[in-house]
Amino acid sequence: HRWLLGMGSAPHHDRLRHVGSGGISRLNAVVLGEALAAEENDLVFPSHDFSRHAHISSPEQYQNMYERSIEDPAGFWSNIASQFCWKKRWNPEVCSENIDVRRGTVKIEWFKGGVTNICYNALDRNIEAGNGDKVALYWEGNEPGQDAQLTYAQMLEKVCQLANYLKNVGVGKGDTVIIYLPMLMELPIAMLACARIGAIHSVVFAGFSAESLSQRIVDCKPKAMISCNAVCRGAKVIHLKEIVDTALVESVNSGVPVDLCLIFENKSAMKRESTKWQIGRDVWWEDVVPQFPTKCLVEWVDAEDPLFLLYTSGSTGKPKGVLHTNGGYMVYTATTFKYAFDYKPSDVYWCTADCGWITGHSYITYGPLLNGATILVFEGAPSYPDPGRCWDIVDKYKVTILYTAPTLVRALMRDGDEYVTRYSRKSLRILGSVGEPINPSAWRWFYNVVGDSRCPISDTWWQTETGGFMITPIPGAWPQKPGSATFPFFGIQPVIVDEKGNEIEGECTGYLCIKKSWPGAFRSLYGDHERYETTYFKPFAGYYFTGDGCSRDKDGYHWLTGRVDDVINVSGHRIGTAEVESALVSHPHCAEAAVVGVDHEVKGQGIYAFVTLVDGIPYSEEVRKSLILAVRNQIGAFAAPDKIHWAPAIPKTRSGKIMRRILRKIASRQLDELGDTSTLVDPSVVDQLIALIDH
Ligand code: WTA
């Protein structure tokens, strides 16, 4: 199995993955020293007071609930689902599934026969419960001082106006709408408006290039597109509309024209007069949407009708359209949010992710609003105008739950404690982490400095595919171990298997798989159910294969060790090595490219590319720059290689496979650990690569 490549054996070695083997910096030295000292026995207990007020206040209470969820999933989840509004109740069997490829097509259904609407449950239901005047959403713009807010009642009105507009232009149940928006209030509004009328939204992160956007358009053939003219991020203005224009030309060339493009005028970034316009296709949001009624009846949908598509990277080929449906996703995101963040109605919740990724879907828009929570949507960059911005925002809105990513924690840690301690942060009671394993030293800094040693950290392990949290601390219930995602959420049965697919018991390291389905599981890959089965259910028959490695320690705590496939995790963003390679080889001067992940002190992993140029093209700085530009244009700036290593040839086996194991060692400068090179067609290639390290 190729996934074994890149996996360490002992858990504490794996936790050193992020130490960074490039130039040792101040931060690296700290990480290294501490990670070596970190023991699995290192327990951090929640305060007595915290536990006493928590939904789940002891390991026993968790254990009881967990056992119930495993022994009687139908009863457990039905009970929770009954708290939502259903037009029609689901079939008595609650869940039907086949996740075993040996028994035929993989099929997962939850609450089949049930009829509901997730937008109704997120907005109308909370208003009916008397929360119409509660703030649903605080919006903080890129510039400090730029802000806005919406109550639940106001948010519903805005959602209804857009829903009515979309219906009016012919968007209906089952139609797809592409949303390419930055973190404006209009982004969650657009998602909810689609959900309200049964349309399928497909949000594309606004950092993706025109090429990536058009690729997604061509795949999902949207009825309409929603975007804006421009956005400011930090000191930069990004002209989104120009990207949209280019993408739409490309999609027309590919035979998928988009007839309607609704553009929000983001005035603080750019005036409409300076925006290029295609009459007949482009419509200003502000000109049409506010004219529509503020009430809109919902389209009741089957629990298994699709809610959204979200494209994510895999180890091969083009991005996959992960498909989530309505009922199970609703129940699962709401429940995980409630318990993993010990949500209380008085909380103000801030997730620093972007709605363009799954975290923003499940834990900015749906999970929190389904709970009637107050969310904060931040348009800007976390270090603008200075590295104290996050804590300024925390104090300004009295944020109680802060959910962010290790890459941001490490970046802010490097900026120094003074930026943090300058602010009160007294409102904070829970911190969260997602996107990649959090190394123990970043965990401790987050815990000690940001949370004043008061706030439990929910290190939530999950994926676009899982819809919601899978392995996560339940704050108040368990003592934590810095760097461990701890234990499974209710209803989740993680197993660790060896390369033959045998479950390993007790203390071990292996491939992380999941037994049985859960309500929030994805149901398919859009238009490619076969790829769904091949990628996730065939590698270890009988299980869902996560693509991650994992260790379990003697106390049963889980330690995620990172991807074991050809996916790199850069600043918490999933990027397939194959995607970057294909962007590089699209450059006319590039003959061949091989990409590997390499430890990066802030990003977690960086992108390291070995490139062979076509004969006769001299290796130059200019070519290097244009190769990087090619990746930015094809995918987006976040996928730009950190390093291009000139390669007269790429090491390959006799069967023509690239030896990534050796490339990873060269990239991380572990030159005395290259291992056996005798199976290469030409072992001297390795020496040539080593000789070019500093070129
Ligand atoms: C990684 C993001 C360790 C993991 C929600 C997974 C994590 C991939 C954690 C999914 C965590 C996410 N600890 N690793 N707490 N959270 N990952 O689809 O490798 O963008 O497979 O979903 O991120 O990334 P995705």
C-alpha cells in the first residue's frame, strides 16, 4: 500500500512532523525542545467549575451516551432529530446503509422518508422559539470599525428576498448555484437562500483562480452564479469579478455557459462604475434583491435530497464534488456543534475559517445557526492591520468560543505574546482547532497565552467528507492531552487498521478507518459514484477509509498523524500533489514535475516541487517565477510552491512510478535516510538532485 509512505511509526515521532527540517528558527527550536519532552501522560484537566456547568461533565456521562449511540444508533439519533421541525417524519428504520463494497453499491441514507428544510430549522424555528431579536450574525469588515449585524428576524428577511429572487429567475429545487463570495454577510445568506428553495449550493473559496472556478462550473453546470465585484483582504484589493469573467469565458468554451451572474456591489472595495459588465448576463444584487418580498415559503425537501456540493482535493485527478444531503447533515452538524463547543445560548461564536471550505459550511453557517447561536463573520485577514486584530475582535464582540486553525496559532505565536496580552480576552471560555494536527507547543501556547490556562481546547478531527466532527474532545468531560484529538464523537466508531485491513487493538499506529455510517457522512461524489466507492470504500473493504494515519495511546486517546495519501495539507488547506503537478506541466517549458509535502513551521506543510524543463530551456530564476505563476493561475495563490528544485530527471522505478519516498527525503534534507535506491532505473539521478539542492 502506497499510503504507508510518509507514515512514521511511533506517535511522538509523528508529532514531530511539524518541527520543520529546513532552517532552524526560534519557533522550531521551541517546538523541538518541547515536543521531545511531551509525554502521552501529560493530562490537562478542565476546571471543576467548567465541568459542573458543561452539557457533559464527566467521562462516565460521555461513556454512557457514547455506548447508547453505538448500541442503538436509530434511537439515539431519532431522539435528537425529533427536536427539529419535520414536515413529515422519517421511516421507522432511521438509517439504512451499505458501506461494504463486497455487498454491492455503497449507499448511505439517514431519516429517509423524512421531509424537512434546513433553512427553516436554522432561522424560522429559532424565531418561532422567541429568538427573532437575538443577533444571528455580527459582521466585522476588513478595516477595524467597519461592522454590521443582523438579528435572526432580519437575517430571515434577507434570505427570503434572495430566495424569492432566485425563484423568480427560474432557480428551483435540484438546480445548482455556484457561490463565489468572500466573507461578507451575503455568503451565509446566499447559502441559506439556496437551501430554502431546495437548490444545491456549491461554494467556491474566493481564493481559487479563474481556472479552478471554471473547472467547478463545468462539473456542476450551475443555473446561476453569485459573486461580488471585489474584496479587500488586508492591504490588498482582489478583483473577484474579473476572475469570474475569465472563468465564465472558459466555461462557455467548454460548452457550459452560465446565463445569470448576480453580483454584489462590495462598495468599500470597489465602486460599480469601475466594474466591467456584461449586459444580459450580469445583474447587480442591490438593484434586484431588495425589491422582493421578505417572506418566502420554504420548499420542503426529502432528507436525502442534496443540500450542497463542495469540491475538495484528492490524491489523483480533478477535484471531487463532495455531496451532502439535508436531513442527516442538519442533525449531525447541530449536535456536534452543541457538544464539542459546549454551546450555551449566551455564547458569541467566532470561527476564523472561510465559508468556502467545509469548516465554514458546517461550523459558521449551519451548525451554529441551527442552535440559535450568534456567529461572527470576519471579512479581513487575521494580522491586519496588526497581529493583535484577532484579540481586538474577541474583546469587541465578547467572543466566548473561538474556533481556528493551528497554522494561525503558530503564526500569531511567532508574532509574540505582547499582541495577545494587550487585550483582555476574558470573555473566552472555549477554544477550538481544526485543519491539521496541532503540535503540542502550539497547543500549549493557545491554551496558556490565548486562553489564560482557563479554556479547554476542542481539537476537532474531521473532513469535508464527514460533514462534521468525528474525533473531538468534549470539553468538561475528559482531561485533555496537548496534541490529541482524544475520543470519538457520539455514533462514531473509529478503527485503526494495518495495511491488510485488519483492525489493530490497543496501543498502535495505522490507517484510520470508520466502521458504519453516521448522519453527516457524504453520500456520493457528484456525478461519479464509482470514484466515491474506489477512493473511500475499496481500500479497506467494510470500512470508510479516511486517508489519515492515526495512533492510539495506552489510554485510548487518538493522535492524528497526517495524510497518508498524496494530499498535502498547507495551512489547513487540502491540496492534491497531482493538481499542483498538472498545473506545473501545463507550463510550456515544463517537461515533468513531482510534488511532495515538506514540513513548514507555520503552514504545517509546504509545497516542494521537483521540475524538469524541456530540452534546451535554460534553468533560470525567470522560469522559476513563471512556473509559480502558472500554479497561482491554475489553482490559486494558496497552492503556490514554496520551493522549486531543478531536476535533470525524476527518480523512477522500472515500472515508471515516481519514487516519492526519496523525493520527500531530499526535500526535507534527510540525505542519510534515502534508503534503498537500487530499484531505480537510474540511481545516479539521486546524486544529481542532491547536487542541485542549493540551485
Ligand atoms: C486534516 C477540514 C489532525 C486531516 C475539516 C483530514 C486534521 C483533512 C484535523 C481534512 C485535526 C483536519 N487534527 N488533522 N483536528 N482536522 N485534519 O477536508 O488530514 O479540508 O483528513 O476538512 O485535514 O481536510 P478538509
